[in-house]
Amino acid sequence: MAEMSQRTVETVQRWLNDHHVDEETKAELRGIETDPQELEERFYRDLEFGTGGLRGIIGAGSNRMNKYTVGRATQGFAQFILKQHQGSGQPSVVIAHDSRHFSPEFALEAALVLAGNGIAAKLYPSLRSTPQLSYSVRYLNASAGIVITASHNPPEYNGYKVYNAEGGQLVPDEAEQVISLIQEVDSFAAVKKLTREEAEQQGLLVWLGDDEDEAFINTVSGLSVNRERIASSLSDDFRIVFTPLHGTGNQPVRRVLEGIGFKHVHVVEEQEQPDADFSSVKSPNPEEREAFTLAMKLGEQVDADILIGTDPDADRMGAVVKNRDGEYVVLTGNQSGAIMIHYLLSQLKEAGKLPQNGAVIKTIVTSEMGAVIAEHYGAAVLNTLTGFKYIGEKMTQFENNGQHTFLFGYEESYGYLAGNYARDKDAVLASMLICEAAAYYKGQGKTLYDVLQELYEQFGYFLEGLESRTLKGKNGIAQIQGIMSDWRSNPPQELGSAVVEKVLDYAEGLDGLPKENVLKYMLSDGSWFCLRPSGTEPKIKVYFAVRGASSEEAKQKLKDLSSIVMARVDA
């Protein structure tokens, strides 16, 4: 015990002595009482509630995801909701969950704590996607939302994301209020909770289902821009392979694709059903080529035109298309975004439906290629910090002030949205749009790879890269802080033949954006790179972007820039 901090020693004993903590949890802690390092990792702090909520490894401990940390967070969130809705009737919260370990249990725990605070919990009984949760908050005029998910993290993780009344993840000022209220919950005895029977009898636990599902599917399907052509002819010989990667995307993606007229949607059987262990992949992340191994195999068998994959909570979508040699290549998030912007805006323009005040929103680490394409069609482009909550916040501002009509929002990490129905990225909508684009261009004798090359030739060869370093635990946090401190206090003057012309330190709150620990370096040759600690994972991410006159030039510029920067990061 000598290796543990005093906080850990005291907190472990408090859990073991608390009659609110069940015997199963106490037995788990007793089983590791001879492992001070493990106890320190589990108890050296409270699991941090960031702007996205909670995310962590499942297990007993204050720094772990369990029903006690979920209950405490929900008690604080309940206090926030009650303060926001004083004198305006009974508040309500929509709750959804994904396919991870303990997701149903954590969702019910949150619902019963809300009910204990007099807040109606509207709970989906089985797995639903994160974008459907965002939509449902708006559709049901709820006060807030909660989704239990850890997105594409490894199987040992789970998470708890909270949403405001607009259906968006909390922005920093809202999150800070919730964090303050959670910190006031100083014991498990302070967590108010009803039993399931009590909550149902009092009308404080309401189960959602088919009606809400139908509304979501119909809303997404209604955003198709070529639905009649898809149904009539474009899909006759067009083949899609889809993998939900054991998550929530299986039903909604298939329903939308088949509903707008696609006749040949082949699902990867080994990855079709929910599986909390994601046993067929190293990582259930459509950003990684390995996640598409089985999809590519099926694609070859059925001669698929496009492969699509969604992450476990179906907010991210990845796509794979054939190149000119007939080989499958994985599109980056930036490339898919650029293609969808081009398709969507060109079709709206052709139909005479492109609004004069249209706007595209992207993040500061997203490629400029989509921005250049959007501006070509007369749309304004706005930048936000990383995180779809900021895109959602801008959308709500447009809705309130009428300054712009929202057309499309996206981030390089495979998150996309069109339409005002939600305030979070939606892989269901993105799956529909990119398949529709692929079918449309096939009708012109082109693949999406061909379309991408045409865009490069017209607008320039934009190329991006991402490197990340995972640094886990207490020491990892200190390492990440040290890297950011080093680059902040000793900025480079030049990298290779390019001079560093500007350093953007977003910790100072640039361009009216919230303060965030992000550094971006603008170079004299038009390239840039950006350092950003992840807000949801124990990682530091380094983003790179270049623009060349040819594919070869862009590749060489990216290789040179990445090697120079990462040599210093790793040192």
C-alpha cells in the first residue's frame, strides 16, 4: 500500500466501507488489493468528465466506468437540467446505448437516477445509434440526452455522452457547469435513485420504440437528393457491401439504403450482429483499413462498387472504392467529405435548390479541399475547433439568426452531417449520400476514385496525414502535457525548406473560438501541421496537410513534413 497515494488509500477504503457499493464490486477490489499499481490507476482520480462526458475502462474504481461513476455523473447532470428548466414544466431526457459491455445496464442506471430527481427518462430498450439519440432529443422536444457509448475505442472501454436540448454535445461553458455540479456529489448516498418499478409506476421511465425509429429513418431518407433516379434505374447493377462492425448501424443503414431504392446491399455476415468484444477486428474503427478486411473479401466476391463501414455507435462512416486498376482503396475522411460536398452542392445547383446563403462547416484540422470546393459553388465556409459539438453549435446559431443555411458539416475523422434534423455526425446519412454519389457517377461511367482524381486536377492535390501516439495512465498524461509545453515554448522557425509563418495557439481562444489546448503551425509553402491531445482517448494526435501541383509532389511534401515533426515529438 506504500506505493499508493493517500487519496487512493482513502478512496479504496471508502468504497469498501460504503453500504451503497454492492458486494460484487467490493470483491473485485479485494481481488486486487495486493496490486498497488492497479489500485492507483483505478483510484488516483475521479474519471474525468470532459466536454463529451465520461469515457474510460470498465471496472471498479473512481477512475473507471461503472454504475457508480455513471450514477454520480447523472446526479450532477440532473441538477444541471433542473436548474436550466426551473418553472418550465417537467424536464425529460432521451437515453440510448450501443452494443458494448454494460451499455444497457449503464443506460438504465442513468434513467433511474434521473427518475429519482423527478426527471422523465425516455429510454430506448435496445441498441440505437448516437445520431438517432441526437435526433430524438429534438424530435421529442426533450430537455437533454444521454448516450452510452465509447465510439470506436477498444472493447474494455465504455462511455457516457450528454446532449443539450438542441441535440448537441455540451459545449465547454455547459460542460463546466455540469462538472461543477458533479463535484458537489460527494458520496454515493447523495445519488437519488428510484427502482425500475417505481419509475415506471410514476411515469418517470418511458420506453421508446418503433414510432421513434420510423421517424428517424424517414427523416434521413428524405435528405436523398436523387431518390427517384436511384429507385428507377441507378441501382439496377449497383452493388454495395456494408459492415456495421458489430455495432448499431446494421438496421438503420440497411433500412435507409433499401428504402431509397438500392437493391443489392450485401452485409458482412461475420460483423453483422452486435458483439461487445468486436471479435472479428483488431479495432472497430472505419478509419482503419484493417476494419475492412472482410468487407473487401466480400466485395471481390460480389463485385461491389463501394464498401461502407460504420463504427459501433454509427456516427462515423468509412468508404472503400475501386481505383483504375480495379483494386479497392480506402478513402480518407477528408476525401469522402470532399466528394460528398461536390456531389451534394452540384446536385442542388443543378436542381436550382442551392441557397444563396448556404454554408459548409468544418474543423480546424480538416483539409482545405472541401472548403475550396464549397467556395467554388458559392457557399460560405466556417471553421470550428475539433469536435462535432462545435459544428452543431454553429448550426443552431444559423437556425436562430438566419445568417446562413446549413448545407454540410464534417471533420476529417469520418464524421459528416447534412440537414438540420440532428446536431451530431451521422453515419446513416453519410452512408446514404456516398452510396448515392457512387451510383450517380457510375451512371456516367465513373467510379468515386475517378471523381476524386478529377477534383484534384481541378482544385489541386490536397493530401493529409495523421500520426498519433497512445500514452496511457498517469505517466502518459504527464508525457502528453510535456510534449505540448515543449512545442508551445520552443516553436520551430523552419521545417525543411519551409518557414513557419504563423503559430496559432488555440489555448488563447483565437477567432472567437473557445480556448483549447491545440497548436497549429502555418508554413510558407501552404502546408500546415497541428498538435492536439485527444479529448476522449489517452492520445496525442498530430495532423498534417499539404497541397501540391501533382500527386507525387504532394506525397513527397507530406512525407518530409511528417518525418521532421514526428522525430521531435518522439524525442
